[in-house]
Amino acid sequence: MGWDRDGFGRDGFNRDHFDRDGYDIYGHNRYGFNRANMAAFGMKGDGTMISSMTKELVNQLFPDGFNRYGFSPYGLDRAGLDAFGFRVDGYDKDQCNFFLHGPHYLRFYFYAQLQMSVAEVQSLSTIKRICPPVSLLPPLWANRQWLGLGSEEGRYVIGLLEQQWEEQRPFDKDYNPHDSSVRATGLWLPITPDLRFCFELPWFSGCPVGVAPVECPDLCQDSLCPGQPDAQCHVHTCGSCFTEWIHKDTGEAVMCQEW
């Protein structure tokens, strides 16, 4: 298969596309910094910015100290976890470090499995395939093994089943895989193995499988949360737009009290 005992290929990268030094094929580590200790959006590891990166631009990317994916400029979420779910000391929320260096595919796999198990059938039917469409059954197989020896009725039934399969499993012809771990905004995110699952994983959107994120206006402008001084407004963008309030330190949802 071309892999050594540590899971690295002949090109020096593992299955998660990280090398032995912890940098992906685009030159960034798990916190979004390159080998020069510079984040893609222009921040150095000591927190200083390059001259072209203004405070206003930083505030646009990290309006409440965290970007649209829930990570700080240092690549950690509100719970102190990186994009793969580990703290800087190498342990996850369950105090385990078993998958610290991968393969991270297993985390994506169990996440997808959980999402699929709790999703409703109606939501599952809206998920578009991003892999090439399933090929049709070879006519020779159908003639020899299915519903008689090449009868007109048999071919009709097979064609009907194939048509139903295609209609029930829409194919996303507009899907464009990410060609870099650095997004157009300058924010870094690891590339999820979508093509291995044949659908886009909502790993960083926070949306459940089958519910796509939508573009929303700034609903938090001038919004207040009575009784919760430590709450921060967050725009929920899964399927529809509405506001929700979370604790600024823990990221847990809070309930606002009307006075």
C-alpha cells in the first residue's frame, strides 16, 4: 500500500496529509500557522500583525474573538480545543490522547456515523452525492441473472429501479472540493475527507447532516440578553437565520431573561 509503520507514505505525508513535523501539504500546522510561525491571515505567533493587517480587518474575521468557524486567532475554540478536538497539552475533552496525531479520519467517520444515525429520513434524502454517479447495471448481467433471460419485462423493471435510484439520490454537479486548507477569507481549516464519504461533511459549520448553512445578515447588531452579562450573541445559520446566546468563556448556550 506504500505506507510505513508510522502511517506515512513515500511522499512523507500521512493519510490526513500531514508530515512528520505536523504540517499539512500546504505548509500549515493544526493551529493554522506555517513554518515561519505566521497565520494565513497575517498574524505572527506572538500576536503581532503584519503591516497590511489592520485592527479593523482582524475584528471582521474575529468579531467576538472567534471566527465564523468558532476558532480564535490561535486556532482554538472556546473550550480550548483545536480543529481536531485536542487541547495544546495533547488531550481531548475525555482526557485521551490516543488520536492526537491521527488518523483523524476516524474522528470524521464516527462523527458522520452519529449524524446519520440521528438524522430523519427526509433530511437524508436531501443529501447530495459528490462522488461520481453509480454506474448502471451492465445489460449482460441483467440478461443472465435477473428476472429471466433478457425478457422485455425484466429489462423494464431493472430500468425502472435504476431510474428510482437516481432520482432518490441527487448528484451535486456544482460541488467544488477545497484545493487548499486556507480559505478565501485567509482562515485555515483542515480539509475534511468529503469524497471518502460521498457527501460534504458539516464538520465546521455546526449544522446537522442534510441541513446546509445559509448566508445571514448581522442579526446580533444592537441585540441584548437581559440577565446574562457574560453572554455573546451568535447568528445561527443552519437552514434559517436566528440568534442564539452563548457564554463568552464556555461556549455553552444560555437563556436570556426578559425583564
